[in-house]
Amino acid sequence: MGQDGRVLGVDGCRAGWVGVVLAPDGLVGGVFGARIAELVDAAVAVAGELDVVGVDMPLHLSDDGHRGCDLAAKRHLGAKGASLFVTPPAPALAAV
């Protein structure tokens, strides 16, 4: 693993995975992959060996309403809180 602080932030989308690579030299690069391995390969091609990969994925679902952490993040972001995706309660996701 590298030691330069190269970071890949990852989120899912309908067509696969999207990511943003940040490097200490100021490089910012967007990458895409139909599969997570393709995304990581694309990020390494842009920035070199990665130090951290962060995947945006809710780990715990609420059984009755929105998660407290999501609501707190929206409050913290203020006007930009509208850009935050609030994870639906588990019963809503199960109904899909």
C-alpha cells in the first residue's frame, strides 16, 4: 500500500460504481466501473496505488423511521443537507 494519501470515495449507481480519487498533489479524478474491481483499477490508473477506499453504504437500517445519523448529518449540512440521501427504513426497502 502506498504512503502518499491517495483516497478513493465510492458510491453505487444504476450502471455500476462511480468514484472520486483524491491525491496529495491536488489531483482529483472521477472514475467509473461496471464492477467494483473495474472502478478500483480505473482509480489506480489515474492516481497510482491507493491508501484508502471509502464505500458509501448504510450499515444499519432502522425498523421505524429514518436513522438518527442521517438526520444529524442533514442538520449539520444546513442548506446543503438536501444533497444527502437519507436511507429509507428497512420495511420500505423490503417492499421494493
